[in-house]
Amino acid sequence: MSTKAAKFLNKFSSFVAALAFYLTVATPARAQTLTWSGVCVGTTENSTDVATLQGLECLIANVFTVIITIIGLAGFVMFVVGGITWMLSGGDSGKVQSARGSMTYAVVGMVVALSAFIILNLIASFTGISLITQFRIPVAGDGT
């Protein structure tokens, strides 16, 4: 076995061991990050905590939270795949260019996605208009 292959296997086994350790001690994921209360859950005379149409506000907020996480994970995975492709290119300039492009697009995608989130929050904090960061379903007589 060549020294390059031995070094790669050593690093790969260290990565797998670290990943296995992380997965065993990581806290469990919560499927629902926001509590369904207030406008998201209505009440009737016979029962409480009945889901209403306004419950879509909480559902969409939860979906956006998950999407931001998925964007980050997808960017990280693409960056790692590009790095592995670069390491295994063997000096082939076509593979190196492909790997470099993959890594560049992964970083650009994460920067654009996070920039949109940050810009919206900055506009909301500077102008004091927090409605641009909230998804609201209009209700008759509510005034919003």
C-alpha cells in the first residue's frame, strides 16, 4: 500500500471515528421548533387546542427553520465532496477544475442563502418593521 493511500485511510478512519462519536453524544433533534399556541391554535366550546388556518403560520416558520438547516448541510456536503474529489484527482487538471468549481459553488450558495437571511433581519432591526421577518395570514377585522 502506498504512503498516500495509507495517509488517506488514516485520515478517513479518524473522520469516521469523530463522526461516530459526535452522533452518539449529539442531542436529539426536535421536529417542531416553535410551540403551537396563540394565533396558531384556536379553541372551540367543546375542545381546546384545535388547529386553525392560522396554524399555517407556525408550520411555515418551522419549514423555513428546517430549510435553513438543510441549505447549510447541503453546502457542507458539497464542499466535502469537492475536497475529496480534489484529493483523489491524481493531478488530472479536469478533475481539479471540477472539484474547485464544486467547492466554489458550495461556498457561494451558502453565502447567498445566509446573506438573504441576514439582510432581512438587518432591515427589520434598522427600520423597526418586524413584519418582513414574519409570515402572517390575514384575518378579517384584524387590521394586518
